[in-house]
Amino acid sequence: MTHAKLKAGEVAGTYHVTSPVTENDIITMAKRFARRKLAKGRKITQPSQAFEHLQLLLQDYEHDVFSVLFLDSQHRVIRFEELFRGTIDAASVYPREVLKAALTYDAAAVILVHNHPSGDPEPSEADRRITDRLKEALGLMDIRVIDHMVVGSDGCKSFSEMGYL
């Protein structure tokens, strides 16, 4: 990763700080690292591999953001994309648009993810309903919904780990 205040270390994945950094610099760098961890070609085999990166990217929004991690048949990342933005407590999610994006990227599977600006990652009944609708719509095209993660400042919840999928 390139950043004006970082220099690559001798060991892969290590860096030296070359000048003073602010909290904002650290957050910006962390978000860049998180995006790299969700970059094309990275394999996601368990929800925990994506939790911390997704939490870092989505937890600070003051409004709902619904995103999708599009995966190939080997569960390697094709693309991470924010598809819908909403209000402080809801986002309108359109299965047609999710399906259209999945077909555009030739995805074999998806991980759905959205934030709860309240900080509480506990899934709501509305979250469960939209997950069922998306699973049904995507399933018609043989696109698997591997997980739906809800991100909050208090952590992440995985539908697959909770037995909802």
C-alpha cells in the first residue's frame, strides 16, 4: 500500500511510519487496508475472515448502507460494492438491482452486508425478510447467498452462524 506517511518494511505486510500521523490518517489507512483485504481474488471461506474488514468499512456511517460482496464459484472476491443508501434506520433494498449486479459481475455467490447506525448488530425482522427475498431471487439464477452480515460498532452478526440461512 502506498501512503505518504508509510514506507514498506522488510517483511511483507509491515510498514514504517515516516512522519507523524493523526487519528484521521490512521483511520484512512485502516480503511484502505480493509478494502485491500476484500480485493478481487481474495478467498473468503468463513464469515470471520470478512467481519473486521466490513465492520471497519461500514460502522461509521450515520445512515443505513446495504452492500454486497460478489464471489466466484471458489468464493474468491470479484467485487465489493455499496448498492443502496438509506436513512438512519432503514434502506430500501431492491432484489432486482442486486440480481442485476450479480449477473453483471458473473457472480456464483454473494455475501450480503449492511450496517446498523445504532451500533447494535442484532438482525431485525425486516433484515430477515429481505434476506429471504434476496435468497429466493438470486436462487432463480443459481447464485448462492452464503451469508448476510449485519455490522455495528458493537460487532458483527452472521446470518449463517446464527442459523438463519
